[in-house]
Amino acid sequence: MRILLGVVNRLLDILELYALNGGPDHMIVRDRYVDIVKKQLKREGKTFE
């Protein structure tokens, strides 16, 4: 589980850099990705802060 969160955090870092370079449109992608991850973890019975 810890490895998965590490990967998720890495991807979010990449998306955040992309958003800083690409403008606000990419933040929508990041927020949607966060929602997908939260739903996936909730389905597995885990919490994600």
C-alpha cells in the first residue's frame, strides 16, 4: 500500500509541474485524477488524506 501511495504522490508531483507549466486547464486533470484515486482506495477500504 505504501508503494502505491508513493507512486500516486510521484504522479501528482509530475501533474503539478505540468500544471504550473501548462496553465489552469491541467489542474482540472489533476483534481479528476485525485478523485479517481480516492474512489479506488475507498473501494479497497483504505483512506487517503
